[in-house]
Amino acid sequence: MRKYELMYIIRTDVEQEVVQSTVEKFQGIISNGGGEISKHDLMGKRRLAYEINKFRDGHYVLVHFNAEPAVVTELDRVLKISDEVIRHLIVNDVA
């Protein structure tokens, strides 16, 4: 398994329950694929550096996890089609 870091931003016009269910959905994809989450940080609502899809704020979530590349491919696919997520980035974690 390889180490990865995932950062994604959830829209601010959704309810807090939707934010929680979105976070749990992505944690489930990692866990069900045989990955393990080493650190999870819901950073809260923050201002974006620039406007994305008419949003100036977003709920930031940072996840460090270990998984196989196939799990990361599936996670990336689901993040792209999720309406709640306005931006995401998955990188190899070197630390």
C-alpha cells in the first residue's frame, strides 16, 4: 500500500448533515477498498483564495491514508462526480 494525502472542499450552501455524510462516504470508499485512514482533519469553513463555481467559502477536509492505487482511482472518480465537492486533490504523501 502507498501513502496518500487527500484535500477536498465541500460547498457551504449544504446542511451540516450533508457535510458529515459526504465525509463518511469518502471514508467508506477508502475503508471498503482495503485502505486505512491514518489522519482525518475536518478543518471547517474557510475562505477560498479565489472564487470557484461562484463560491467564496468552503468546508476544507484533509485526509492522510494508505491504499492501493485502484482505490485511489475509484476515490478520484467519485470525487469528480460528487455535487457537494467543488475542488479536490490527491497526492502521494512523502512523510
